[in-house]
Amino acid sequence: MKLLRVGTVGAERPALLDQDGTLRDLAGLVSDIDGALLADGSALARIREAAASGELPVLDAEAPRIGAPLGRIGKIVCIGLNYHDHAAETGAQIPVEPIVFFKAPDTVVGPDDTVLVPRGSVKTDWEVELAVVIGRTARYLDSAEDGLAHVGGYAVAHDVSEREFQIERGGTWDKGKNCETFNPLGPWLVTADEVPDPQALGLKLWVNGELKQSGTTADQIFPVGEVVRYVSQFMTLYPGDIINTGTPAGVAMGQPEPKPYLRSGDVVELEVEGLGRQRQELKDA
């Protein structure tokens, strides 16, 4: 299923995109699209049954704003340097273990919302990523297969990054990853049953119409199931937690000088195969 949330910021309502591309209102069945819903198999079954029977009303809204497809996000765990080609373009060694950092849930905005270039930024960069949404509580998992079994769904994430803040200002990466609006998410949350192989998804990103990134999750150093298993050794993952699983080659940081970092007025578009497409215009904060 393709689950989403539509409406003004802070007042989004749950919806479903059916097989014909029609938006269907879920407000009569569920209060929100969140971790509690993903963990409730009976609620998901009710949505499927209602969709199959044609009972869901058409969402009566003309070109509504699409918000982030997940409400009440717990935590956002991110995996750095998780593609062979991205590690190569940045001159980094292949990690022996996943590199883990965090983004705050309040960095999340809708897939087509404005992205703000932080004050003082000279190195705002783009990163298309596959986001994994946890559907079952995961702790000390034993295998990658078990990791996949705890995934509730998948979405497109844009891991916007400020490289000077991230790398040149000391400390952890977090200063360059947690700026306002730095994690557009969506448009949909696609339930795990509709993504049979998360290691066979194409990812693309364009800046001002020019293709910058074109990769595949097959190039991940640590595949999705292993990432979930690994992270569960260090923290408990709860339904509604997100893992951003890394980006392929083609980021501004990996390109020759002068590196084409993002500026106000730039337009970024990105997509992950089967999970939808985003579009953001950048503006100064």
C-alpha cells in the first residue's frame, strides 16, 4: 500500500493512493499514519479490505499539499558512507562497520516543501536516500533476515547536509545534518510487502534539471536487513523509527572544484524506484 498524509502543516490527514492513482481518505479508519499503525496488523488489514472493496471515499481536495508520510516519528538513525561508489568519490575507506549518526525528527518536512539554506552556509549538499521505517520493536536481532522482518515500510528521504558544518567545524557530523528542513520525506510510505527486494531499487537526483546522482541499492555496503540488525545491537528500534540508509555517488562534495553546492533558487528533484518523487526549491533561511 502507498500511505500518505495530506493537508496543511500540522493538520495532515491520513490517505491512501490507490492503484488508479486516486487519493482515498483514511480518516474514517485511522487517526494517522504512524508507528502504532504499522505495528497493528489488524488496522493495516482493515485498510487493505476497504481499499479492495472500494469503500474508501475519494479525498475531496484539489492538488493538496503532501506532508511527510509518517507522523510522530521516534528517531532517525542515519548510515554514512554506505555505498561503494560514494565512499570512492569522497576518498574514504570502505567502513568495516556501519557509520551511525542521527537526525532529529523535527528536520522532517514534506517531499515538496521548501528547503532552507542555513545562515552562513557555503556547502549545502544533496543526498538521495532509501528510508526504512521500522514496523516492529527490534532489539538484539540475530540476522539480516530478521532485520528485514522488522521493517514496516519504505520511503524516499533527502538527507540534506551542510558539509562545512559537518566536517570542518569539529565534533560530530550532527551540526551539518540537523539544520531546519534537512530531511524531506515521502511522498508515500510504501508498506514492506510491496517492496520484495530493497536491494534492487534505483535512486536518482537532479539539480536544476541536471542529473547528479544515479545509483542502485545493490551497491550498498551494508544492505537493509544487516543495517537494521546492526543498529538493534546498540539501541532499541521502535515502530515509527526511521533509518536513512545512505546515498550513492554524485554529491556536490565528491565533484571537482568549484564544487556546485546548493544555493537559494536551486531546484532539487529526486526519486527512488517505486517509492515516488520529491521536488524542493531552496531558499535562504
